[in-house]
Amino acid sequence: MFQIKDLYTLTREYRDIAGAGGLKDVAQELSEALVRKGIKVTVFMPRYGFLDPEKLGFWQTGIYFSVDMDYAHEERREDVSLWQGELNGVRIFLIEADRYAEKLGIYTYTEEEEKREPWKKKGSAHFDYFAMNLLLQKTALCTAIYFEEKPEIIHCHDGHTACTPALAREIMGFRHYFPYSGFLITIHNAGLGYHQDVADLPFAKANTGLPWWVINDSLLNGSFNPFLCGAKYAVINTVSEQYAKELQETDLDAHTGWLGHALKERGIKLYGITNGITPEDFDPRKPEKLGLPAGFDPLKGDFSGKKVCRKELLHKIKERDLRVKAFGSPDDRENWPLLTAISRLTEQKGINILAQTLRMLYEQGEEFLTVILGTGTPEIEESLISIARDFPDRMALLLGYDPKLANLIYAAGDFFVIPSNYEPCGLTDFMAQLMGNLPIVRHTGGLVKVKDGFNGFVYVEQKPEELAGAILRAFEVYRKEPARIKQMIKQAIEHIYEKYTWDKVSEKYLELYQKALSLRPISND
């Protein structure tokens, strides 16, 4: 087995620098786990306009160069420079460029940008998203050449960086330099809105610099698809074994535009590695770190601090001592279970089903409290606001996001509901379990790691009646078998430590890196 010593990671997010979703956690946690295994890891990402590199401990390298960034019928080059820093042993380059410096959000325009230029609608994707991605990828490859570094592996996260293997293999200036490098593409979400595809094929051809045959071989539903572009030259995985299987073997792939089946038709296997977590980051025995009013020890069956967290949460909601907008104000009825959710309030997350379920259960007179934190589509937000207004003493909807408040909700809750229509991996179930909050999930994607009656409660068919059944089963165990609830929580936490720490999950990535090395046109084993 070839010993990997040098690895590049290309990402649009990194937790301690700039993040928008789960990618930020994976990029950072995996990088740091690989460093602990003795691998030199270098991360490349943009220097967005909202970042102050000097405050983050970065310094200017004094390295400047220009990158080919042609448009159709227009030859162009864009100037870039590099900021360098180090976080927990990981070398990080922030790419300075006009295209990034003008952005105040990672993927979408902000309210401030819309005020300046009304066509930049808040929440809409950057108009130059494709060029932003290409500049990141080309700059990373050019930097390797500048430093005369030849990384054994280049790990490309999501569609934003998925063209990199093709660039390195097919573009004249790169292909003679990177024959010893292997490539891994990780799909964090294969949903249609996450492909970073482009319908303007002449633009795709000009901006990438790839030959027409590569462009034409990378089409999905008529658009140039970065995943299909890079997959021929790389190993490709997604963030759970079940999600990989669903994409290539079931009709659930329809939500991707049949990306999984397109890969399968090309003879490309989609591997699955379930994301890990750092349990110490969600350890309720260390309340100061989490901003909790009291600590508790679920592994020892000590939940005294959880009751304090519950009282604190409900008090904050009642007093409106919050940094988010609140609807409803549940009374603290200590014998009633507290159902919680922290999520994007969208159909993908199944929150429309949750809203129907909650209304049905409350109208039936079921005795439980609910606290939901998140933001989402206006229709779903309104449906939840309506329930909170109709049952204000039982349910609170907290519109917005506050990480300290999220920790308090995880710690206060008895059950944590995740009714996703599809879920590539899911990490909130881990976070909830580590804080003694048992998940109630739909059996899909990465949520299949929750086993019914062992470390949570599960339902299969996406109907309000089915979700209601799972919730009521959980409540019955809560009321009649409290010792079993404690045992399930203990089992859930032990299961995470046994299988899902990043040090363990990174071993699986090392196996995929070896597979990636086997695809190289030239081997230096």
C-alpha cells in the first residue's frame, strides 16, 4: 500500500473560516484527522469579502499570478494572490481575487448586496457561480506548480470543485504535471440545486478550457455537469453508504435528475462513507464549552442538568430572551416530553409533513411540548407559525439560527425529529444523541444509522400518520419505560464512539484514496 504523505483539499467552506452547511464540518474535521495520521494537508478556498484574513491569523504570501478564465469569444485572465495560514496543523490558502472579494455570502447574495444593487436578490445564487468555482480549481493547480508540489491526492468537495480531475488530466499545462496525483470527489448533496451545472455549453467550454469531447461527455439533462466531468478521472463517493445505494439503485435518484444512474451507466461506482463527528464538541459534561446552564452525564444515567437546561430554554422563550424571532410560549409541564427539531424548514427536510403531524396530534389532545429552530420556505414557516399561534402553550417556533440556542435545544429535548424526504448523511442525529436527545427519523439516506428501539425511533413511509405513530411510540416508552430510554441514550453514545469518530471515519477515506491512486495514468509506487 502506497503511503500518502501530501494531500490537497479543495472546498468552498471550512468551519473555522466560512461555512454554510455540513460541508464546512467535514472539510475541517477530515483534514485535521488526516494531519493526526501524519499526512500533510493543504486546503484551498476563496477569500470572501466578509472575511478578514489578518484577524484569522493569515498572512500575505507575496505570490501573485494570473489564471486563464476565458469567456466564449473572449480570451481573459484573472489576477489572484494568496493568503496563507495554519489551523490545527492544516495549511490553508485563501485565494484573493476580485471575483471573491465582492461577495458577502458564500453561495448567495445578502440583504446588503441587494440594497446596493437590486438585481442581486437576497438568497439568489451568485450569477458567476461557475466562474467562481473554476477560479478556485485552477488556482489550486497553479499553486501546486508554483511551489513544485505534487500531492498524491487531491480531494474535491462537491460540484464546486468536481471539474478538477478533468482539468488536471486534459489541459496541456496541467496534465504533464499531475500524472502521479489521484483524485477523490465527495458529493455532499446530490440534489438538483447542488450540481453547479451550466446550460451555456460554449461558456462551459471556454471557462474550463476543456476539449469539446469532454464537455459533450459530461451532459446531464442538456447541461454541463461537473460531477460527470470529473468522475471519469476520479473515485467518487457520497456521505453515507445508504445514500450512495439510493442514488444508483432506486427511484430516489429522481431528485438528482438521475445523476446516480448516469454515473452507473458510465460504469462508475458511487461509494459511501458516513460522516463522522467529534463527540467532545457535544459533550454535556462540559457545559461551559456548550454555553449550557448545567451539565449532565448521559453515559452514567445522570440527567439532572438536562432538567435545568429544559427550564432555561422554556424560560428564555417565555421571556423572549432570544436572538431569533419567536412564536408560541410553551408552559413547563415537567411530565410532558419535549419534542425538538433544528432544521432548514423545507420539503426536502420533510418539515411540511412534520407540520401536518403536529397539528393532527395537538388537535387530538396529545400531551407534549415542541420547540423548533430554523428558517425555510415561506409556506412552511407560515404553517408552523399557525400551529404555534393555535397552541401557544404547547409549541414554540424559533425563526432564525443561533448556535448557543441550538446547543440548549439539543440538551433540553427528550426527542429530536428528523422527517427528511432524503438525507445524504445527517449529523444532527449524532448531536442530539450525544446530548441525551433521542432521534425520531425517517428511514432514508444517512439516517439509517438510527436503529429503531436501539438508538432512536424510525418510520418508513412518508405520511403524517406514520410520523405520528413513531412519535407516539417514543412517548409511550418515555412514560412507561424511563429506564429503557436511558439505556437507548447510552447505546446511542457508545455507538458513535465505536464507529463514527473522525479518526475512525478517516480510515475509510484512506481506503478510497488508495483506490484513487490506482486510477493514475502513471504510478510511482
